[in-house]
Amino acid sequence: MISRTRRSHVVPKFYLNGFAEPDSQRVWVGDIATQKTYLADTKKVGVEKDVYADDAHNLGESLEERLARIEGSAAPRLRAFTGGSTQISPELGRFIAWLAARTNWLRRVTQKTLPEYLRDEPQIFQDASGIEKHPFKVVHVETGAVEHLPLEQTLSRVHDPMWQLQVTQAQHLDMLRMQAYLFQEHFGLLKWFKLTAPAGLYFITSDRPVCWDFPNGGASDSPAALRHPEVELVFAMDRSHALIAGHDPIALSARPKHVTEINARIRSCAERFIYGCQSDDVLMAGENSVSKDGRTISK
């Protein structure tokens, strides 16, 4: 049985407030699907229904409760960091890892790659997730027969082409928890630098707030790319501050970085929505850019 319907912030409200217009809680939203921009209250954006809905009999705290606790601990640390601190506290690091995991991007990746992941990395899955609480759903491709199996039996099914694994909501939440844990491990290996926007320029964020790519090489949809020596991770903390991280601190600190470049990389990773404090900042670059009144314009 699934718990009652609730509207959940995929992108936390307190975080979005950092990208709102000054002295307000209204943020400009760029909708990639409709190619329109609009101004909205931060409590009404970054929201989806039942995205963290879990089994009603789930043991321990729910994912909603865990996220609330993580956000509550991170909020003062984020304010301190953007106010002048240079240390990424464990609470802030944990928040960034969960922010990277609690996205539609991860749901999409999970749907595509979980069977392959179970085939190739079963031990990592077991170590990170512990004793699984939820059975896996497999369907026979010819008969349509459905089986709900524990992990050990599922591992034999994913090697059988006659059976297909269907990722359930329970599995998605398990993967979310596991990926947040793995992100914390990955992020701890990176070297982090704080960027401050010059006066009159502002950072943006999106529905995938934490993204990584290869300079001049494009974005990546693989968490494994974080191991690559040339990968760079970008995270806008608020409209005036951002973090950039990588494995090579000398190369990372030597290359000039501009707000326009950081924003372009954030746009390239967005799933659908871009958020900022100015309408022009949330417009998509290129032929699909949109004007302030929503009409398509050319580059």
C-alpha cells in the first residue's frame, strides 16, 4: 500500500529561495518543454506528486522525513558558506550528495541501467544498500508471468533474456538512497573551489542542480564519470555563489571561469526546468531560446 498523495519538492524550497529575485520568494522559471518563461513563488516550483511515496509499512523514518532532516541541518551551513565560510561541512556535503540524487535524471538513469548494474556490480549494490527491504519485480517476456524476488534470485533472472526487470517505485527509492551514499563517497575525493559572481551577474540552477561534464566535451549521464580524471562538477549554491570541483586542483584553478560558462553547463544538464533571478538568465541559448513574453526567438 502506498502512502497518501503529497506534493514534494524535488528541488528544495529553501535552496530555490537563494535564486529568487532580491527581497522576494519569486523565481524566474524557464520551461524547456514549452519554451516559455514565467515568474513563480518558490513554494510552487520544483514540486511533483508522490515522487517520494513509499510503502506505508516502511520501517524507520520515511524518505520525506530523512530529506527534511538533511535540509534542516544543511540550511544554516549553506548560509554560512555563502556568507564567507570556506569549509564544506559534513552536513553541507551530505545535502549536495542528496540533491544530486533526488532528481528525475536519476529516475531516468535507474530505469535504463538498473538491470545492467545488477549484472555488473552486484556486490556494490549489496554493500551500499544493505539487506534489501523490497523485492524485485521481473516479468517473463513471452508469458507475462510476474515474479517478486529477493536480490540473490533476481541476479540469476537478469542474466536470462526471457526475463525483464521492471523498476518499481520501491526500487527507485532504494537506488536513490544508495546513489546518495555513493555520491558522498565520490564527492569526498574531489577538490572544491568556491566561485563568486561579479556584480550584476547571477548564477542559475535547474531541476538537476548538481551536474558534471568534461570541458569542451559535453555533459555526462553516468555517475561513473565522476571517477574520470578530467571530469568537472558544477553546483550553483545561490545566485551569487557556485562550487566547481574536480580531481586536478592545479588545472581547475588555472583555467578562468565565467558566470556565462557555468550557467551554460548548468543549462546543458537540466531535465526540464531552469531557475534564476532574471528572466534573461533562464532562457535557453541557441535556436530554441525564448523571449520574455514566451515567444521563440532565434540566436
